[in-house]
Amino acid sequence: MELEPVDFFQELKGLVTDYLAARLKLMKYEIYEKTAKIAASMFSAFVIVLLVVLVLLFFSISLGFYLGALFDSTGAGFLAVTGLYLILLVPFIFFRKKWIEKIIVNRVLDQLTEKEEEEL
């Protein structure tokens, strides 16, 4: 028993429509997964940065008081710590695109393309 051409094309149209709907749903779920992974990575990076900032803050305060005791002037100790941070800040200002922005862009792209590489 063969299908009539009209029935065949209607059934084919239904199958193609179902297939496209399933593919669209799959793409949406993949986007949700990638977005969730990026959000999780950003949150964990934020927590790490926050903890590093707190460690640096307390280290800087301790170093300022220690150098202040060595120089017999608390102000001079904190000024020395400030000078140290200014010396460290200058290279970061000049090389921020190469060091920081490039790393962030590469990590986001790695997260976005991770699933595609697994499929190959």
C-alpha cells in the first residue's frame, strides 16, 4: 500500500516541522547551558578576586604598620606601601589589553566552544 503523493508530502512536512522544533529546543538548551557555565565561572572568579583583595588589603595594612615601625613613622610606612602599589600598577595600565582582556576573552570563548569541541 503506497502513500498518495499528497499524503507523503504532508507527512514529510510534519516530520520536518517536528525535527526543526526539536533542533530549536536543543539549541535553546545548549544556550542555557553555556550561559549557566559562564555565569558560574564569573561568580567563582568574583569570589576568588574578592578573597584576593581582602588578603591584599590586610597584608597592605600589616606591611604599612611594619614599615612604619621600621621608619619610626606610620605615615612613611603607608607611603612606602602606596609607592609599591603604584610601581605595580604602571605595567598593568600599559599591558592590560594583552594580559587581562585577552585572558578573559579567551576563557569566555573556551566556555562557549567547549561543547562543540567535544562533539568533534
